[in-house]
Amino acid sequence: MQFRFRTISAILVALVVSASVVATARAENWPSRFITVVVSFPAGGPTDVLARAVAGELADKLGQQVVVENRSGAGGNVGAAYVAKSAADGHTLLFATTSVVNNRFMYRNVPFDADRDFVPIILISKTPIVLVASPATGLKSLDALIARAKAEPGRINLGSPGHGTVAHIAAESLQRLAGFKLTHVPYRGSSPMIADLLGNQIDVVTDLLPTQIPQLKAGKYAGIAITSVQRSAALPDLPTVVESGFPAFEASSWNALLAPAGTPVDVIGKLNAAVNAYVASDKGKQDLAKFDMQVGGGSPDDLRTFMAAEVAKWGPIIKAANIVMEQ
């Protein structure tokens, strides 16, 4: 009996050692072929453009081709689910956005568990959200908007680029914090919303800042506030929500790199070092500045802590606003 126990123990130890050796060998040989970076949204937007810039930098540093693949659908769930089910060998990565943590609160059946199925690599960027008003409203400050909304409840319409987008959720958070209510009008993207804003068909909108910079710089309509802690380098005269009297408020869309759970630690470390070098470089800063994105960086643990804080921040807001999405 004792001999059998020792035999089984020896076999188990051998299996563990063997698995460790195989994992180490895989990490040392990585990357052994091209790497795929999955973007969960269509090509052409700021997230896609940034992903391609990061992919080019990784290809240069790692000596392997890095391909960006767009797998859009279900608010980012399609692409994320694909990566979650991919081999954990460092050859398939997710260029994640805010949706990877928020969708659990909005979709009834999310085909992945963001906490269990992914390992964090690095936070790449943060993008502020901007609140703007149509010319017809005459609104030019957050104080004025809040005062009018409280005096005329339900009269002011709020556009967003889509139901359940981070711009919509941030607007719900601000209304809850400041104690006022606007009537939400979701659009299918920013373009039709901007057309209605220019035509005075919508009162105010929330949108990702990069999309609104050209119109705001041209003076087509008024910027009210942005949701980052610091002012925008592109629009330095535009105040933040913090400066407008709400010091606890900060909201952003963000981009991060994730890998399937179980990806070797050495591979995660190499990817983290490569992207950290990129965002700290002049080229990286210039690429991010094109979209007025704030530079990320940091360790995998920093990203893990950040994502957990995003879950704690936005979960109650999404539930309170009853934001529910169809698959």
C-alpha cells in the first residue's frame, strides 16, 4: 500500500515537473509564429487605429508579424469571447475596451468571465468623454445645464453614440451625482448625432472627446466639460467636471491588452515591457496625442486593480439606470 502511494506520488510529481518544463519551453520559444491582436469593434475607429500602431511596435520588438483582426458584435462580446477561448500561448491577445468589464452588467448572457478568463497585460490609454451643447440652447457651462435641467425636468434631451456605451453610462453617473435628469436619446454612432447637434435637433450630447475635437475647435458648438481629471491638451480652455464642482467624478473609455488565462508569466512580462516602452516613447506619445488619449502604462497588477475599480464604479450606475442590452 505504501509502495503504491509512493508510486502515485512520484507520477504526480513527474507530471507537474513535465508540465512546468513544457510551459517554460513554450515561453522561451515565444513567439514561434505570428501574433493576432483581436479588436472587438469595426475597423477605422480610434481603438482600431491605436491597436494597429501597437501591433506595429510589437512586431518590431518581437521579430514576428502581429496581425490585427476585427471581430465586432454584441458590444464587444464576440471578440472577447473568441480570445477567452483561444490557446493560452501568447499568440492571441485582446485589445480590450471598457466593455470587457461593463458588459456583465448589461447583457444577460455574456459568453466569458472577464475576471476568470483573462490575464491582464497593460493599460494602454484612457480617453475622456466630453459633454457639449447645441448652439440653440445657449448653454456653455455645467452649472447652467444643471440649473436648467432642474428648473425644467424632462425638457432637455441628451444624445449619446449608443445605448450602453461608456458615454451614455458616464452621463447617467453625472446625473445621479448632481441630482438632475435628462431625457436620453441613443444614436447609432457619433455621425448622426453630430448632424443633429449642428442642426439643433438635440440639446446636449456626451461623446468620446476625439470625435468631437474638430467641431469644438471650429466653434461649431459649445463644450461644457470633459470627464478626465486633467484638461485636454487639444482643448485647454474646456473645464473638467472636477473643476465644475464635482471633485469625485472621473470617467473615461480605455484600452488595455489582455491574454487568455493561463498564458505564461514570462510571455506576459515580455509583452508588458514592450508596450510600456512604446507608450513612454516619443512615437507612442505622438500616436496617443492624435486622439487626445492619455498615456497608460504600468504593471499587469496595476491593470488588474484598475479593472476591479471600474467594476465597482460602473456596476451600481448601470444597475440603477436599468441599462439592459440585447444580445
